[in-house]
Amino acid sequence: MRLAHPWMLLAILPALAAAWWTATRLEDGHRPTLPFPALDAFSGEPTLRSRLARWLPLSLRLLALLLICAGLSRPQKVTRRLQGYGEGIDIMIALDTSLSMNALDFQPLSRVEAAKDTAARFVRGRVEDHIGMVVFGGGPMLACPLTLDYDALIGRIESLNAGMTGVDGTALGEGIISTLNHLKAGTAKTKIIILLTDGRGNVGLDAVTAAKTAAALGVKIYAIGTAKRGESLMPVDDPNLGRVMVRVAEDLDEDGLLEVARITNGKYWRATSLAELRSIYAEIDRLEKTKVKLPEIVSRADLYGLPVLAAALILLLEAVLSQGLLLRWP
């Protein structure tokens, strides 16, 4: 229990002063100004009803004033709840959105749709982590900065599509560097990158050099290769024939991704099905748990309504008694 405005209790002093002044006037009002011997025959002890009629209304009004002062001081019930420890790290997802991610390896989903599905599931499973996303094709692009607003992030993930960067190629190294730049805004002790691609870096900085930069910054990279072995079918829009299915050869640089993971003390997986991709994200979820102390939750419930309501009822009672049972006649 606490008082939000304890200084309002000072209003009790004028209330008590007013009560004292009124009581003095009442006492003086029953003393005759000039003694009159003939009235001695009518003198006697005051009855209980006369005493109540004189003092009870004053007492009730004083009590109501005191209760109003208590309400003005705004009493509050304070509840404190310790949150204890939670899990919190900074995570950036680097997702390949080159045109080859339209390949239909994860029937009935394409590579990019499977990647979106598992990334969204992963985000929903976290609690206290700041998570962001960078997409890359021939160049990197920020999809979402580090955030705790998981609904906004998932909405952004659902809007992704292959070829959205508008630049051909796979800028694997540039994608890593871009995620590192955005991880700088994070404050968690542990920072990781989840890198998902179906190919090899063929534009800009090479991935191994970018991984060495990540290692120097203490950032771990979990690399995931998403492509089945051998050829895959991919829908392509032909200006003459419309949408046709073409065969694309496997072009996953597993050796390079293994090296990226090794340099940063991370891990590499290859996913050839949606179930495998989900199990990989589940393993990353288990591997990366860091305790952070959560703040104490303090809730305050106002209780001023109780004394104010009691004061109103007491004033109502005083009015009823003064105009009824305790009505005084001249």
C-alpha cells in the first residue's frame, strides 16, 4: 500500500479546525446569554436523542471530510512481481532471395516459400530475442531491423519473394557484411547470423572473407544450404510461351558454407526437405539460449474510490438523519 499524493493529507488539518470551531459554536449556542430563574424548572439532563441531534451530524460530516482527504491522497495497492531470468540474444537472418530460390525442391513449396515458413516458425518460438532480417540476391537489402515486434517481422517475412532485390546473382559475402552492420545496433552479449542460401557467392565480396570479419566481431554464423542433390524444376516466365518449367542444376557451395561456419565457430546443415529444414531451425533454437535478467514488474491499483464512496454514503446518512430521526425543532 502506498499514497500517490501523501501531501493531500494536510487537508485534514483545516477539516479538524472547522470541526473544532463548529463544536465550539454548538456548545456556546446552548448557554443562555442572560440567566432567567424562571427557566430553572425546565432544566435537567439532556436526553440521548438531544445529544445525538447535537453531535452526530457534526461527527458524520467530520468523518466524511477525513475520508475525502484520504481519497485525495490517492491510496494504491502495489504488487511487485519478479520476472527472474529470460532468454535474449541478437539474431539476424540472412536469406537468399535470388531467382533460383523459386526451384520446387520442397514440394509442394518452393525453396523460398519453405525458407519463409521455417523462418516464421522460428521467430514465433522466441521470446526475448531481438531478431532482424537481411535478404540478398545480387546485392543485400534490409528487410527488417532488429526488433521485438515479432508480428511485424513475420509480416515482412511473408511478403518476401525470389528476385525481390532486382539484381541478378548471389552476393553471399555482401549479405553477411550487411547483417553484421545491422547487428551493431544490438546490445545482447551473444549475436548470431542464420545464413540460408541455395547457391554460391558469385557477386562482390567472397563469403569466407566476410566470415573472418564476423569471427573478429564475435558473431557466430549458422549456415543452411537449401537444395536437393541433382537437378530441380523451376518455373520461369517466358515472353513467348508463358510460364514454363525448366531444369536447374545443383549449385550449392557446401565447402564454402562449411568454411564459413567453421571460421565463426558455427555449424553447417544441408536441408533437402521441409521437415529437415524445420528440424535444423529447431536445433538452432536449442543451441542458442542466453540468460538475461528481466526487470521487476510493478503494478499499482488505485483504491481512492473506496474512501470517497464511503464519504458519500456517510453524507447521505447524515442528511437522512438530520431531516428525519434527529430533526431538531426550535
